[in-house]
Amino acid sequence: MPYAIAMAGKGGTGKTTVAGFLIKYLIHKGKTPILAVDADSNANLNEVLGVPLVATLGTAREGMKDGVVPQGMTKQMFMEMKLAEAVFEGEGFDLIAMGRPEGAGCYCAANNLLSMYLGELIDNYSYMVMDNEAGMEHISRLTTNNVDVLLIVSDPSLRGIETAARINTLVDELKVHAEKRFLIINRASNGLPDSLQEEVDKRGLNLAGIIPKDDLLSEFDMNGNPTANLPADNPALSATFEIFDRILDLP
């Protein structure tokens, strides 16, 4: 199994950007090959990384459930083919997107095959970075329930801290094994106010560090430029790398 790092957080906190920074960090450290998994139904990790989204596993699952399997091909062969088609091969990393959530009807057979082939796929990688929606169901159901590090990303707001605390509780409820859990506060203008620090402490969250609000990063986001292409001396990127240096004990 790869060394797995999963992202979580409410929408708009910049967790996908942090996931892109993490992939860049691992490549910088020579920690490859990496499997980048976009488990957000609104898939955009590819945009952060500056690569195309060729296909999703959701499309393959839908096709198999609806019986769109070519004549003379078994469902296992079909899923294996679609899984291979859905993997984008980048420099130091490969990217796969889970696609939209399940719709009505029975997906048991399709999900079982998907889980099996995705399990085979991740064994080919040394590291896995998984970007998630606020919920953690993708980790518990479709990939692996063993996560070495869970990074919960919040903005500097009370609502963000409350959401982070709910996610932390949800991990326990879903019985997801997360060896280490950390909170990262993103887009903070002047550090963390005492009131929010008190809330972090009260909620029992393990604060790993703070990423400063950065004009160039905001400009990249606004113009649709891949944020993974930010210069190495960018304050937000540098701060994130420093956080990773402190908290990640990479094999």
C-alpha cells in the first residue's frame, strides 16, 4: 500500500490548492511515483496541476451498470480498460478522478469491481494524495480506509473551524484509520486571532500551521492558471512547504 495523505475541508477553503502544493512538494523531495486521486464530485485537481481531465471512474461505473459493455468483453475486462483510460500520466505523478457521485439504482457490482481495480492500481505507487469533498465516504468506501495523514484545511473563520471539527468527528464515526490528523488554516491575513486559536484548542484540533493570504495565488486562481506553477519563493507555497517539512515523516 502507498503512503496515503488525504485532504478534507469545507468548500472554498483551498484544500485542492493545498493538495496541488503537496504533490509539488513530494516531487521536489523525490518521493515518487505519486497517485493523485480527485475524489471531489466537482473535480478540479487537474486544473490546479495544469493537466487535462481525460475521463473519470464514475463514467466507467455508469457504463457498466447500464450494460454498455462491448460484445465479447467481460465486465472485469471492461472495467480494467476504463480504469486504464481514466489515468492521466504526468511527470512524477498520475492523476485519476472518481467522478460524480452515484445516482439511483444498484451499483453494488460496479462498485465492487471499481474497488478491486483501484486497489490493484494504488499498489503501483509509493505515495497517494487524495483530494476529497467535506465528507470522508470516498476514503471509507471506494479506495482505502487506511490513511497515514489526514490534512483538514480551513479558512480563518469560526464556521471553517466548526466544519473541521465535524470532519474530524466523522472520521471516527466512519472508522477511517487516520494515523495522524492535522488542521491547516489557509488564507490568513495576519496570523490567527486569539478567539479562533481558542476554538481550535477547544475542539481538540491539531494545528499544523497557517498559510498566509497571497495576492499572486489569488491572481492565479482568478485567471485559471495552475497554482502548482507558482514560483518557489511564493510566500503561500513556501509556508506550505515548511508545514509539510514539520509534520510529514515520509518513508
